[in-house]
Amino acid sequence: MPRQPMKSRLRGRRSGAVVVELMIALPILVIALFAIIEFGLWMSGKQRLEMAARIAAEAASKSASIERLSSLDGTEIKTKIYRYLENGGIPTENVQVALMHNVGNESIVVDPPDGTLIGMDLSEPPQVDCEYVRVVVSIPTNDITPNLLELFLLDVSGLTTTHSKTYRYELGLTPCDNDD
């Protein structure tokens, strides 16, 4: 009988240690869980942004309106981007799209007209040896993630996610150096 009180005392000390360990580990586990969720949602949104830029750049590279107008018709390209992003659940009100090309031996930034885009400098064209079409899509990061880590002072609201895609202009008359 004298041993039972000793067991109950040890059990009480042990459960107190478990509570202390849980109080230390739980916040770390919650932060890790939120970080995993936020990173997964960000990667999913970034992949959608990449695919939207790819679809738009491919459509622009096959567009015959470049040679006639010496600029891209941005409405058609933007519609393709917005439709793809909306189907993926990404809001499009803050999406910025830049369309660039060098068809006709001059580099033109069609949209935005001032040549600035959140998260990217458009003043320097890509280094390619043939006619190209470039589409840049940019969106604030908090539009593609719920910003779960804001509770722990790890805020992503000032960040921007941007993706650029450059395609060779398919209807171009200037052959590329690497074409045979």
C-alpha cells in the first residue's frame, strides 16, 4: 500500500511535464502547419499564373495582328489570362498583364502603357536573336494565398508573384540564328 501514493505522485508530475511540453511544441506545430498550407496554396497559384502566361504567349506568338498593327491586341490576350485564372479560383481585379514584342525590329511594350509592372522592370527586353512575343503576368501574393502566417507576424501582403513567358513569333519573317 505505501507504493500507491508514490505512483500517483509520479503520475501527477508526469502529466504536468506533458502539459508543459505541449505548450512549447503546439505553437511551433501550428506555425509549421500554416506555413505548409500557405506554401502549397502559393505554389498552386504560381503554377496557374505560369500556365496563364504560357497560354497567352502561345496565342500571341501565332497572332497575325502583330504584322498589321505593329502592336499586339491586348484585349484578346488578357481575356485568355483572366478566363484561365478565374477558372482556377484566382481573383483577377489586381492582375497586371504586360505584352511585349519586337516584331518589325523595334521593341514595343503594349500594356501597361507606362512600361511599369508590379514586381518587374520591363525596360530591358529579353536577349533573343529573333522576333519574339513576351507576356508577363503579375498579381499580389495575398490574392493567391490566405495569409495565414499574418497571425505570427510573418506577413506576405507586400509581396508580388510574377511570371514571364517568351515565345518565338511563329509568323515572323526573320529567322532565328538557331533555325536550320
